[in-house]
Amino acid sequence: MQKISAQAAIAAVLLAALAPASAQTKLTIANSNITASGSDTNLPVNANDGSLATRWSADATAGAQWLQYNLGACYKVAYANLAWYNGDTRKYSLSLKTSNDGSSWSDVFNGTNSGTTAQLKPYTFGDKSARYVRVQSTGSDVNKWVSLSEMEIWTNGAGSCTGLDTAKAPGQNFDLSGYKLQTLDGSLQLKQVSPIGSYTDPYFYTDGSTGAMTFYVPSGAGSTANSEYPRSEMRGNATWNMGGTHTLSASMKVLQQPATGKIIIGQIHGEQTGGSELLKIRWTNGDVLMGVKQHFADPEQQILIKSGLALGDNIDYTIKLVGSTVTVTVNGTSKSYTYETASWSAIDLYFKIGAYSQDSSADGTHAKVAVTALQ
């Protein structure tokens, strides 16, 4: 049997004490889920390629630069492994942050790297639940450039990020004061609720496990006068015309789809009948598409944004209309479209969100959408 020196034995014990628990797993982060405040030719995805020979770099002369990972779901983050470019000779000023929604951030580390290694080094998060992890830096003691060779996220499994109370109605967990609700009555006919307040019913309710605002629509239920399809959906009270900047962001899951496989989960709609749907975010059998019309009353064009999603997968989407150009971002992938302004300029527009089922047959199926964040 090979003998081990006393020094080697002590070193082994110390390394075992410092090493993260073996039950922890490293997340696989899709490149599409990686964003940054800026970069040079050393792109953000270089910090996610498993190689210390590549890096993400950004000039922090004008202010802090950040790199952000969307984890794809909520996890208990055990630690992040970071390797800094020339980290054995440079100390970078850095902070590590977490967020549940990509907007509100909490610090978990503020300080510097060791300055003694360019290899991966763990920074403990203490199993903090998060959907987003961000590293931010103002540069090093050598210059104002931020250069990170690699970042890994290790977890102890699923976390809880919603901060939603399962005992409260949707209008008590979310600020719905700017919306009215289109839901169904006991005869499955459409009815409108405004203000929403503490309202709940079998088609609009809080999920008892997750606290998510849930929209449930039986196929073939009643519809509005200008549609053949049923819905449980909220519409914005405020209307506006094309021009300026208008944004809607949400995190949601499609939990069930009707027999057609089609649900509209977000819209920019118009007050005028006859084709004033400026934008529709469509779920179609796991694909997410944007439906657009160049002119009022045009046939809809459909543009694929994200494909291959499964029921229950998280969908983070943002609709941003700036002037006459709309940009839709779904799980980090963005597509833009520019409208013919004159055709739309007089139309009063508003946002909609929920489950607008595209199944008019009473076939026993249903649409079910759960929203965990709304801005």
C-alpha cells in the first residue's frame, strides 16, 4: 500500500473541508440565457464555454459592467465558481447579486478575488433561492477592464422565488389596479370584473402550491362578440397610441394546452374592431411566436421566437414597443418588427395577458397558464 505523507494527509483534510458538498450539481446554462451590460470582442458566452483560455471582457471606465445568467428556473444557489483573467496577478473589485425577477437585486458578496489564482474559485451563496445571478465589477487594481474567464453556478435543487402568498387572491399578490379581468361565469359565458381586487373564481385564481396567478379556460366556453374563442385574460385599463415607449414583462408557465395546442399568452390589442391586434404572443405546441400586422386589418404574419418548450417550462417574455418598432424577448431571444406608422397612429392600444385559448370546440380539453411575475 502506498504511504501518504503527514503533510499530504493534512492538505487532503483541508481541501475536503473547503470543497462544496458532493450532492450539489452544476447547472447547464444556455448561451441564449446569458446577457451582459457590454463587451468587446470577448463575448459574454465565453464565460460559459468551459474553457479558461477564453473570456468575457468589458470596459468599466464609464461605470460598472455586469454579466448575468438566467438560470431558466428558480434554484437554491449553493455557490458560484469564478475564474478571473490574470486573477493570479490582479484583484478585481466585484459583487455577486441574485434576483427572482431580473429587476430587483440582492447582494450576496462584495469584495475582491484573491489575486493569487486564475483558476475557478467558489463564492458561497448559502442556498439562496434565485432565478438570476449577476457578477458586477468596476475593474481591477491594474486597469478599468473587467475580464472573467469562466462562471459556473452550482445548486442544491429547486428553490422558491415567487414570494407569493398561496392564501391570497391574485389581486392581493400582484398590483392589478391597472387591469380589468375577462373571465367566465357559472354558465361558462364571458363576464368582466373591474376592479379585480380580491376577486377569484374557478377560471382565475391563486395556485395553492406556488402562489401563481392562474388562468384556466375550458375549450368551447363562451367568447366575446368579435371572437369565437374563450379566454380568461386581463386587459390594461390605460390606452395609448403608437409612439413613445410601452413595455410589459412577465414570467409564466403554460401548464396545459387545448386540443389545438394553441394559446395566446400576451397581446397589444386595439380598441377598434376589424383587425386591431397589433401583436399577439402565441404558444403553439411548445413554440412561441409573435403575430404581427404591418397595417391595420392586414392578415397576421407569424415570426418564430423560441421553439421546443415543454408544458411547465418557464417563459420569461418582454414586449417593448418603441415608436413603431416592437421587440419581443422570450427566454433571452429577441425578435423585432417595424409597423407602418400611419396605418396605426389613430388606434388606441392596450396590453393583455392571460390565457386566450384558440380552441372553440367543447372537446374536454383546456388551457392553463400560471403567472409568477408581472411588470
